[in-house]
Amino acid sequence: MKIGILTQPLQYNYGGLLQAFALSIQLKSLGHDPLIINRERSRPSWLRYKGYVLKNSILKNKSVLRLLLNKYQRSIITRETEAFKKEYLPNRTKLFTKDRDMYRLNKMGFDAYIVGSDQCWRPRYSPNIRNYFLDFASNQKDVKRIAYAASFGVEEWEFNEEDTRVCRDLLSSFDAIGVREDTGRGLVFRYLGRQDAVHLIDPTMLLTADQYRDIIDRENRVSSDGHLFLYLLDRNDHKDRLVQDMAKKTNLVSYDSMPRKRLGVDDVTNTNAAEFAFISPVQWLRGLQGAAFVITDSFHGTVFSILFNVPFITIGNEKRGMSRFTSLLKMFGLESRLLMNPSCNEIQNIDFDDIDWTEVNNILDRERSKAISFLKSNLN
């Protein structure tokens, strides 16, 4: 079957890129022809861009201004992630940035659409939330519609009344619904009227650790400088102290997988753009896979720690959505690895060896089999 995968915009988020890659690889292994729908937010014209800069300059809104990049800066910052997309995600449509563009997909001969995963059902993160309920294909009667591990990201309902009504109607035509968080099943039932949603693992977990190691080995990426692997999306003084405490406790050298400077926090210039550059997702995998311990506040940082059987702690990230963490860790019986604003004493009491990786891997094998069966049966 020719399958269109609709996920969040593929930018420089390691987890977002890897989940699209993993789902695509799994579908190919099942004999299908997947094509990733390259959907992004609309980009302003040069005139609108200048007006946007002027407005935020007057308002002195530095955090917004720091996200506005020129073409050169963007090319430097995204060089490695763009290379990854070219190598590992070549099966993409042309770029769609307008709602009306999405209707062109109806002429491309898709047999099925799969929506998922990575908070694709969170309105604030989606270019158009109705697209992620396949509004553009509403008149396509013979096309299968499937949600795979679709994520709301949070436990609260964030849709407005009109979007709720429209998306509820669109979801009634879906052939199968899989959600990534256990709380997502309740949201689908309560607000969207479907009782048959299934709880499924993130697409990245459809592949085995060995499959990711094959990619790392093939690219022959160098080892990281340190074995205390850091993947912290939101740095602050408290987390920096935590890292220092853990480095002392473990006698490990820390390695920060994020850029030295942060978009939205520091000022970008043509001269310093390289300090904002993201590493390759494969280099990110190499660092995490070879780590002795991981500290993260990221969902996918947690996922790959589990996949590679690396001891870790996850720092709760309420702003980005807690249900993602609690649902994942509950599935594997690892709730104790989630800490909220951990103190120095909590860090000192962490036991490296209290994770039963045999049991974790058994659960993962079962959940992977369940997820693959879901795809097979609904794409039959």
C-alpha cells in the first residue's frame, strides 16, 4: 500500500526526526510504500518578516527576535539535521505550508494515511490541527485512516469548541486509533466520541536497539567526550547544579548534546551561528548509546535510555507536558526515575543498578509485537 505519514514538522528535534524514520522503516519492512507528508507552518513573506521584526523590536521582545534567523544562519544551525533528513528521510513529499496545498495529496494515489506521533494532536504545536484529523481527505471514501501513537502531550483538553466539533466528526471516519499516552484514550472517548483507542508505544520503539546500533556503526561516529550524557531542553541553574552533583557522585565527565548556545535565549549572528548548531541525530544516538548515565528532561531522551538500557533520571517538564513521561515510565515500571525539581539528597540516593533491564526488555518486546500487530491488521 502507498501510505502517507503525517507527523509534526520535521525540523531539528532529534526525537521528532527519529520517530518519523522509525515508523517509515517499520512500514517498509511490512511491504508498504510510505511517504512522509512534509507539512510545515506557513512562512511569512519578506515584507511580513520585516514587519514582524519591527513590531517585536518596538516591544523589545527579545525571545521572539532571537528565533528569527536569516538564510545563512539557518543553514549553519540545521546543517546536520538536514543531512540526516536527506539520507534517512528521502521519502518525503514536496513542502506544504498552506492549508490548501494539503488537498493536492488527494491526487497522489494514497491507499492509507497514518497520523502520528510526537504531540501531533496538540493544537499549539500543529500547523493546523484539523489536518491531523485528515480534513483534506474527508471526501476520499476508499482511503484507510489510521492514527498511530497519536499524542495530545497533556492530560488537559486544549482544543477550542469549534475544533473539537470538527475533529470529532473527522475522527468518526478513522479505521483505527492508537494513542501514545494512556490518558489519551480517555481524551479520545470524552471529547472525540471513540471508545476503541488503543495505547501504543512511540514509533521509535518499533525498531530494536540493534537496528539503531547498525546505523551508528555504519556512520562510524566518534565517541562522545563524556559518559554522563545530558539532553536537557530547558536548562536552568537548578539543573546545572544537579548535573554537577551527579558528575561528582559518578566521577563521570558530562557531555551536553544540545548546542552551546540556545535559540530564543542567546542572540544569533552570522559569526556565532555555529554555536547554535544541532548535532546529527546519529551522533546524538551514539552519545546516548555509549553513556554510563543519562540526565534528561526530554520524552525521547527517556525513550532511548530505555531502548539502550542506560541508567537514567528524567526531570519532569511540566511546561512541555507531564502525561508523556508518566505514561511511558508507568508502562515499564520505572516511575521512580521521574524526579520533579530533585534535591541534592535525592541525587545522592539514586541507585545505578536498581533497574531490572531483563523485565524492561520483556515488556518492550511485548509492546512492540502489539504495535506491529496493530499496523498489520489495520493495513491489511
